Amino acid sequence: MKTQHIIVVRHNERWHAEWSIIRRRIVWRFEQSGIADCLVAVEHVGSTAVCGLWAKPILDVDLVYRTTEDLPSVIEALQALEYIDEGDLGIKNREAFTYRQLPGLMAHHLYACPQNSSELNRHIVFRNYLQTHPEAVGEYSRVKREAAQRYPDDIENYMAYKAPVIEHIYQTCGLL
């Protein structure tokens, strides 16, 4: 799924329920495939997972599996749910998935990471930090709104505008 026009909106309490629907669907598929034992968790990460944080209304979901040896089974299970494997897109130990149409599901990005993935750790630490630091949520929300206003059709500049506040948060929570 590619960003068309960047819209940042107030946090919506419904996002957690939408994530839960996606999570249940994934868990069900892994159970039906007989590979539930390789599934460690399905995490709601990114801005939509943080109460009060303004966000693009697109969920970020990290499927966590045991080891890299489980990846072929993970890919097969997700393909049965109509996800399309895009590979790691240059980020080690993080497989990206897209889809064409999944009626009834909120727009989302899906990633599969082994439980020891540094990218997974970054997502979790960043989310957890924001969930417990309202001042950081306020600042990050302000910057995201400004970025979307300045660059509504330019994802690269939108991301670059947010980069300094993200880097500051990374430093504060020990990711840099």
C-alpha cells in the first residue's frame, strides 16, 4: 500500500479495535495452518498505537515469530490471507507485506520480524516510550501536523521533516 496524500488526524480510540481484528485474523490463520507455535505475538506499533498521538490513519502491525527458520511458514500463512511478500525492503530481519484489497480491514502496514529483530525492538521501545511520555507525544504530534501541512503529497519530505524529533526521542529512550 503506497501513500497517496498525507493526512494526519487526531488519535482515534477505534484504532485499537481495528488492530485487534487484524490480529485475530492472523492468529486464526496460524492456528489453521498448524504453525501457531512459531507465532510469538502480533504487536500494534507505530503512531496509531499511542493514545493522544496524531497519526496517519494507517495501522502498523508487527507479526513476531520465533526464528528466521520460521519465515517460509510465516510467508505461506500470510499469503493464504492474501498478503503479498515484498521482501525486507532493505531492512534486515523485517519482512514487509502489502495487499491489494482486504475488505473489512482498516488500512495497515504489516511486517514480520523474528523475536530477536533489532527493527522490532526499535518499534516496541519507541511505542512504549511514547505511551508513557505525554510531552513527547505532544511535540511529535505538533511536528507531524506541520509536516503533513507542508508536504501533503511528498512522503520523503514529510519523513525528513519529522526526522529530528524522532532522532531526539530515539536518543532519549536509548535507541541511538
